[in-house]
Amino acid sequence: MNTRERFHACMEYRPVDRIPNHEVGVWPQTRDRWKREGLDPASLHWDWFTGAPELDMDCREYIPVDFGMIPGFEREVIEETDRHEVFRDGRGIVRKALKEGTSGGVRASMDQYLSFPVADRDDFRALKKRFDPATVTRYPAYWREFCLDGWKKRNHVLVLGRNTATTGFYWRAREWMGTETLSYAWYDQPELMHEMMEFIADFTIDVARPILAEVDVDYVFINEDMAMKQGPLLSPSTYDEFIFPHMRRLVDFFKTNGARYVVVDSDGNTEPLIGRLLDAGVDAIWPMERASADMNPLDLRKKYGKSLRLWGGVDKRELAKGPEAIDRHLAELAPLAEEGGFIPTVDHQVPPDVSLGNFRYYMKRKMDLLSGRF
């Protein structure tokens, strides 16, 4: 099987030579550790979303469409000390960042978010000027001449937009307003929120339309990150009122214009909203965080059946414990692997408490799982 045939067979619960081998990546701090443990960084491709042949990962290609703001905000340093800096980033968010532990431009701790570009309708209408779907630089130059023929003849999986490119409704609104302001806005500014959700759908459709008019894609990834450990950051009734109609409209557009599947990415415990996602036409969820939200793929399959495809679900904490723990954990997932509609991956990037030896063992044993040899 080529990688595209393998992917579609897995998604449709048909026999496969093996399940697709996907992973997300590693923290820069993990890469530093593995280098200390003897890894030559030049021996691996590190963009694991597109695949790594030296680790037997399946290849994926992402159409580089820019769904972000153009132009972005100019980065501005507001305050800087030996330990931290306060700055405005390209999205207009003012952040306080700890310098300690930074590697490869990635910090070991989360930034503190101090302010966001949208507080009310006037702010939003000003920000919308940065989201003109007709901006030509949203697309690769000469993409029809350079890419279209190859996309149509492909044997690999083709995805519209890189991960985090096709941002969804909650994700986009949180970037504009921040979690706290957004949580109040559903109640205090409902007219603004209805306008915002409608705009997000319209904008995403308008940007995607020229590409999908020319070529079909194997899936679209909609990034949401709308949940925490105990559950979603908005209630099902709020989701139904503000987001669901536009989500269904967006998914319908994708599927009637050549996208085979629609996948939603959300951290945390999204279980109370999964029924709504399925009703909107979503096919799969990822990453099913075990470590922070106990999203167990076995339980989800029992509840939702084969209508919900499952991606992720490998608890990163188990990788740090060594071979016996890794074997036990993967053995739990064997029934799902045999049934189909399941692509196991670490439930986020591999953290620095995972040794190089443990990761290599995990990848070897995961290939046994994917190939039906576990």
C-alpha cells in the first residue's frame, strides 16, 4: 500500500498492511537531552508532521495556505530584565516570558498573557482589516504552476494547511480576546460573538475556496483547543448557540468541495462536546490527552462507535517509565489497532523526561502494534 491508500483504509476500517505511523514531534529541550545521550541531530528529520523516513513515519504534505492575519502586528519589546521580557507578539498579544530554560526559541514554561487585541466590537472590526481573504500572499506563489499537477497525481496524504493554520472558532476567538474575556463575552456581548463566529466561518471558507476548486484533499485539520482537564471551556449550550451552526456550515463546505475527512484538534477533555462535533460532520479527534485529561480512546470507542475515528491516545508519561510500562500501555491499545479507525500517537510532543533509549523502544514496539505483531 502507498501512504494514501493506507490512510484511507484505516479511516474506513478496511484491511491495511499496517496502520499509518504518525507522530507530532519533540520539545527542543528533548532534542537537547537526546543529543547529550549520543544522538546526532542531523540523523533525523525533525518535522514529524510531514514524516521521518528514518523512523518509518508515513509522509504527509501540507498545502501552505495562510489563514492568519496579514499583516501581523510588529513585535515590540515593552520591558526586559535578565530574567524575563514583556513584549507584544505578531498576533497583538502582550506577554511576559521567562527567559530561563529557553531552547530553540521555545520556552520551558508558559508565558503570562497580559492583554489581547480585542475587548469589544470596535476592536474586532478594526482587527478584521487584517483578515482580508483576497490577500494574494495567503497562497504560495505560482502554486498552480508548481504544485497542482503533483497534488492531483499524489500517492501520499495531502492536507489543507499546516497544523494550527486552519484555526477554529474557539481557538480564533481566544487568540483575539483571551480566555477570561471570551468566557464573559458569550454572556455580556452576545451580538459581538455571533458576528465573530459568522466571520470566522466566512473567512475560512473564502480562503480555502480557491485551493479546493482545483484539487481534493485527504483531510482538513481544524484546531480548537477548547477544553481543560475537567471539561470544555464553554458549555454545550453555549457551543450550540454560537458555534455549532457555523461549524456545521464550515464542515459541509469542506466535504462538498473535495475534503475527504475533517479532523478536530483540541487539548483537554472534550468529551461533552464530541456528540456536537459528530453532528456537525467531524470524522476524527486528536490528540486525546491521557496525561492531562484522561481521554481514554477505548472508552470513547465504546461510547461513540465507529462513527468517531481516534488519533493520539498514547500517554506520554508512560514513555518515561521504561520498556515494561511501554509494553503494558501499548497492549491496552491493541484492540483498537485491530479494529481500525485509530492512529496512535503520543498525546502531544515528546517531553524531555523521555530518554532517547525509551523513545527508540517505543517506536520499535509501536511499529509492532501498527503491523499487527504486538
